[in-house]
Amino acid sequence: GVGFGTSNASYTACVRSGANTPLYVSTTGTGAGGFISFSQNGATRGDITYTGSAVAYNTSSDYRLKENVVTDWNATTRLKQLKPSQFNFIETPGTTVEGFLAHEVSSIVPQAITGEKDEVYTDENSGEERTNGEPKYQVIDQSKLIPLMVKTIQELEARIAALEG
């Protein structure tokens, strides 16, 4: 691997810095373009692009990549299982935020969660500066909840229209 600011890179590329912005991506181009592209086996899976004044974080969504598309499923029942919470992160005790606990979402919208509840690093999965038994925290991609929310709004709108009729 290649390490920047470290001599012990266990990743293909690792950037370690004491700066608040350890990785700075810039272009001198004008108009729209791309900052970073993510691909697997030569196929693009997502990218980070710009339009001159805004940045977009994109993931694969083209219809040609999909099959078995259905639109008649019940979102409201699943959405009602989610438990939005207010909390603070231990490192920022004075800042209250809204969000979810990853392990509670994992059974409702599994594609939104990466990692397993209470997982720890072991010899097999330890990265740079990780030790056995250190927590391997779950993470959430909250954007994966948007289709569930939109479908629920559509279902509620249909129920309201039926009641008004």
C-alpha cells in the first residue's frame, strides 16, 4: 500500500494527518465534472461530482442495472418500526442531534447499515492501528431511508384522499 503521513499503511492508500482536512480534492476545471469515481471490476458504482457550485454524492441507480421492480409494497408498516431518537455523541456532549441507532435499523432497512451489532476487530479484520477487541462501529447511510419515507408519504396521501372522498 501507499501511505501519506504514515509508514504503516495496511490499505491500498492511506492518508493520515493531524490537519482538519487530511484529504483535499481540487480541480482547476470549469463547468461540471468529477472529483472521485468508485468502480468495481471496471464498472462504476458511484462517484462524487460537481456542477460548478454544488457537489453531488452519487450511487448506482440506472434502470438497466435492476430487475424485479415492484411498486406495490407497504412502506408505512416498515417506517413505523423505525425509532428516530435525539442523542449526543460521547465526544460532543453539548451537541444534541437527531438520528437512529444502527442496530435498530438493520432489521428494517438492512441496506442502510454496514457492520454488525457489537462487532470488534480481530486478527482477521484489524486495519492500521486497530487492536483485537477494539469496537468496529456500525455505520448508517441515511439516504437509504428516503425511498421508504417517500413511499409512506404516497400511501398516507392516498389514505387522506380516500377519507376526503
